[in-house]
Amino acid sequence: MQRKYLFWTKVLSCLLLGLTISSYLIPAADRGEEWIPILSGFFDMSIMGESMWTMALLGGLFNVLIVVSLAVINAKSVNNVFNPHLTTSFFLLLILLDPQSVWFSCLHPAVLLFVWGQFCFIINQKFTSMFLLSCSALFYAPLIWTLPLVWAISIIGTADIFRVAVKSFGGMLLPPLYLLCFRFMMFGDAGVFIDEYISRAVEVSSPMASVEFTSIFLVICISAIMLHAVSYIFSTMFRNNIVTGHILKMELMCLVLGVLVFVLFFGNGNIPVNMIVALPMAMIFSYFFTANINAASARIELILLCCAAVLHRLSYFM
């Protein structure tokens, strides 16, 4: 089994190298007036857009930090049910499917905070978890819609529901309240800020406006593998230890929320929204392929995924 891990790690590493190099050959897309709520009034993203080196360096730095954070979550699992090499490889593969992910955007700090919010959720630090998830929504407005669902799920099955509900709700409210108070005292534009935030949070776009064949093939491959992986998770859920089961439940919840955000907001300002859904997908793929690397069906799925990724990237140069 170790040989198979080594083989697929080499295959994915070569693919990731090709995707990374080709991503930098594709210029950063015009994101219009990209708006980072927490930095509004302090920093103009259009200025950064003029410096490709700055965008590339910051994007690379945040991608590395996110990968390291994913490794920490893997360390919380036992019995090696999540292969760290596969997890990081799948995450990088999924985000690099959109070449814009190598250029810094508001989603990079948002996803980093989202990862640590997941980590705190797993170790039952509900206040800190909701605080970090709320902070992530101050970098990317549409994430605000995931907070009520995460909050509701966080209190289900707890011994002291009222206490946990109040603590986690307080963690969710603190970041926006602090920011609004700060803006009111410094700029006096709290009302204008709220209006702008709401308009960004409800700015839905259609990802199906212009879809190419290679994109459809890629989506079909990823969806088929994900359905197979999720069905495997449900079949083994009750055979896992408590920590692993908790991680899987968290990732399944984040997968549903991430897919909703992706479907509704993909295409807004050429921002790589796939970074949100890549987090839970990478963990789920890692769990599935770690357990099934010897199965012929799993190897076929990996081959199809790699081929779909290559075809999708080649379409950018045709």
C-alpha cells in the first residue's frame, strides 16, 4: 500500500507542478472593484492589482499557510485515516483548477480563517470557531450566509444547549459588531457599510452562463468521485472513532455549504470561489482514497480526475 501512496503522490506532484506553472502563464483576470469588507477605507485592491508580483507572492504565501493548516487538522485524526500527502495534494489540485487561485484575492485570508474555524469546531471550541468563521465573512461577504447554519449545527446534540448557543452566538456577533463600532467612530459610515455589505452578499451570479465541454467533463468526474466517497463515508461512519467521526461530519457540513456558495456566487468578479469547496472535498477525498487505494475503481477514478484536470487546463490555451 505504501508503494501505491508513493506512486500516486508522484503523479499528483507532477500534475500540481504543471498546473502551478501554467497558472502563472495565465494573466490575472480583471476583478473589477473587488471589495474586502474589513479593509474597506484602508486599502484599495485595485492598487495591488497593478503589481502582479505582489499578488503572486501573497497568493502563494496564503496557499502555503492554508496547506499547513490542513496538515494540523490531519494531525487530529487517528489511525492515519487521512493521508496528509493526499489531503494537501487534493486541496492544491482542486484550487489550481482555477488558475486565478495563484493570485491573491479576498478569499485567501477568508479560507485560512475558515480552516482554523473548522479546527476549533472539531476540538469543541465553539466560541472561537464561530469567531473565526465570522471573521472570514468579513473578508468575503457571501460567507455570512453559512454562519447561521453552522451555529445551528454546533448546538445540536450538546449537553448544555443554552450555554453553548449563547457562547457560539456571541462569538459569531463580536467581529461584525466591533467592525461596525469602529467604522462608526472613525468614518461615521456604518449605515453605508451595511448597505454595501448586504449588496455584495446577495450578488448572485449564474455559473452556467458559459460552460465549456472540458468544464462539464471535470464537474462530472469530481461529482462522481464525491458521490462515491460520501456513500463510503456513510457506510463507515459508525465504525470510526469519535474524533474521526466528528471531522467527517464537519467536512460533510462544510461541503454542502461550500457547494451552495460556489453555485450561487461563482463568477462574481473572477474570484476563485472554488477555494471554499476545495477544503472539505480535499479531506473527504483523502479519507476515501486512503482507505481504497488498492481498489481498481478508486485508481480509475484518480486517472479520470487527473485527465479531466489536464484537459481543463489545456482549454485555457486553445
